[in-house]
Amino acid sequence: MEATSLVSAMWALIPPPPPGAPGPFALSAAGALNAFATGAGLTPVDVFDISAPLDYPDLATAIRALNASCGSVRVMELSSEQAVSDVYVKALAPFRQSDGSYHVSANFRCLLARA
């Protein structure tokens, strides 16, 4: 999935996680969301994937949007907004369209659960 390359690009700006720590995609593993819900006292109903591509009309809009994510803000606390923006500029380059817009394929795993 193309969007994972944007998340992975941030890893260069943060210290490595402790050995054995779950990675940013740990809840994507089979059964992980169901176990998470069950552990929280919820009853899992369904786990499904949705396609929700990231489309931006230009680089400035893409950077503003990506910098607003909670993960980016956390990385900014450890480095700087400029460092995060610079990483995104490089990571977005392969997704530039001929009209100057950006299209990044993205899939998200969703959990439907009830109390």
C-alpha cells in the first residue's frame, strides 16, 4: 500500500522502538483488532478494509494535511515541523501526477464492535 511509505518515511526522525514493541501496523495483523476489542470489553462484529486514497490538489495542501495527523505532530515534538515537512516532500515525490496533484493509494482496516 502506497500510504505506508509515508508513515515509514517518518521512522528516520524518531528513535527506534524498544525491542519487542509493536509497530505502527500491529493492529492490522489477522485477529489483532478482534483481540483488542475483546480486551476492551467489546464484542467484535466485523473487520473490513476500505479503500480511501489520499488525493491532494498540490504539494502545499498535501504537506498541510499530512502534518496535521497525530503521528506527524508527535514526530514534530521529537524533531521539528520543517523536518517532518521535508520528509513528506521526498516521500510524496513518486505520487505526483502530471497536473501537479498527488494521489496516494490507501487502505484502512476497520473494526465494527458493540458494547
